[in-house]
Amino acid sequence: YSYVFEQMNDLVIWFDERGYVSYGNATAVDKLEYDDLLEGTHISEIFPNEFTETEDGFTTSLKLGNEFQEIMAYRMNKTCFAVEAKISELLEGRYYICVAKDITNRNFLTKRIKQVEQEAEAALKVKSEFVANVTHELRTPVNGILGNTKELISRVQDEECQRILDLMERGCNDMNAIINNILDFSKLEAGKFTLEAREFDFRKMIDYVKSNHIHKITEKGLDFFVTISPEVPSHIISDELRIVQILNNLLSNAAKFTSVGKITVEVVKTGQMDGRAELFFLVKDTGIGISKENQDKLFKSFSQVDASISRQYGGTGLGLNISKQLVEMMGGTIDIQSEEGQGTMFTFSIWVDLPEAEQADATTVDRDTVL
């Protein structure tokens, strides 16, 4: 087998029952820097931490067999390097063969990767703290302006002044929404975002979302339809605030990019298992639509489909990215179907827990449906 051994990149060393090397391939000779002196060297000089020379031969702390073990190999000049070695017994203990892989580069890369990860974590922590501090400092003056603006709105009678104050109020609200998005994005990126699940009335939540958007949608002359399937539980256990946030993002986009037609929201239950239910949401509009090549950009952070559209309609490009991460944290997925000029349909699913009463009701409904 010497020809095969000579072609190997691993170290191959044969030694006898006394521990003296009888053969080492070219890789072993080169790595251990023994030149032609490897044969006749005792194995304890190559692996002094694992082999001890005795009067009868040697003892070793290594397990013999096909299992690789990480040990240190020593060169002739007594410098060392890490290897993964396995040592097998041949001819009833008359000979032994050691096959070892030099893992110096692998260990270096592992340490380097760990160092890079630590540096990235430190940089992310600094960034998160910076974002939190900056957004906090921004929120204070914005809320101050908003409070004073509302105070003036209640006092001013002039229509032109009212219009300007309304614009100021809307600008402050938009700024607060941007600040909230940046904070949420920062927490999600840092892995510090947690969901707060509690029981709540699902239909009341949908009514609340509808009331938040109906005025803005209908004042544009659009129809607004919300449909909830009867199979959807009346009460669920989940993070109500974050479900509202996802729907608000999708409905805000729908209202922003739709000038004629309607906006539709539908909710159905698509599955139930082990006290949990899967809810499927559909948000559809008849707006400007999105071309196929631009749809991949939608869920990326700080990414917007078109610069001209961004200038016209505004936004940070964070809302859909945050929505995607929230949906995935709830065990679901989010998708889009759209054609340019033909409107857009966002769909997403989430898994929610069911209160005991809802589990019993759902079981009864399913049984009646089957019968």
C-alpha cells in the first residue's frame, strides 16, 4: 500500500509493538520535518502527550480503533501542531498504523470565525444602543411639537392655519411611526425582540384595526370590506399588538398606493392541532401594483421598489421587513401576489394558541362539519 500512502495528504505512520516507527509517508516526513530520520524514531517522541516509552514497548492514553482524536504532534525541532489522529492495531498487535490530519488551518479559521462573530456582536450592541439613544432623543422633541400642535388646533379658527397645523400633526405622527419602526427593527436585528402572548377578543381587535383605517380609506373614495370566517375563534392567545402592527403596515401600504377601487381584508382558519390554530390573512387592493422583478425587494430592510415612488409616497422601507420577521416569529409565512397596474394581494399566516373553551368549541364545530 505504500504507493497509496505516498499520495495521501494525511500523515501515515507505521510503528511496531515496541513503538518504533518502521514507515512514514512523504506527508509525515514533511510535516514532522524528520527528513530521512523518521524511521527508527519512537512514537513517544512524535506524540509525547499520549505515548510513554516503557521497557516492553509503550503505553498510550489513546483509544485504538477508527475514532479520530485531537492531539498534538511534535516535529523533530520540538515545535508542535494540532492533528486529528486515529490509531489502529494490525496483525494482533505486532504493528500499528496512525493516520493523522493536520488541523492547524481549521483551528485557526474556527478561532478567526469566533473572533469575527464576537466583533460583530459587539458592533451590533453598539449600533443597537446608538439607535435606541438617538430615537429616544428624537421622540422627545417630536412629542413636544405634537402636543403643542394639538393645543393650537383646538384654539385656532382660521382655515388656512388649521390646514397647516393638520399637516404638522400628520408629520409628527409619521415621524413617531418611523421612530417606532426603527426601534422594532433594531430589536429584531439584535435578537432582543420578544412576543407577549395573552388572551384577547379577536373580532374586537379586527374592529379596532378597521376603525384606524376606515376614515383614511373612505375619504379617498375607496370601498373597504372586512370579512372574518365563522370558523375563526372569537378569542385567541397571541401578541395582539404585533398582529395589529402587521395589519396596520399592510393596510397603510394598501391605502397609500390605491387611488381607485377597494381594499379587502379576509381572515380564515386553515388548521388546528394540539390546542393551536393557524389563521390566514388576506389584504388585497386595486392599487398601482408591483412588477415581478421588484417584488423580491419588498421584504428587505431599508429597501424600496422605486425611488420615484418613494419620493411620491414616502416611507422607510422597514414596515414590510418588520412584518415578515414578526410573522415568522409567530410560526407563519408572508407572501405577495401582484402585477403592475393590477393591484396587490398580501397573504400571511400565523399560529396562535386557543383558550380551553375555544378548543372545545372548535372540536364540536369540526365534528358537526364532518357529520
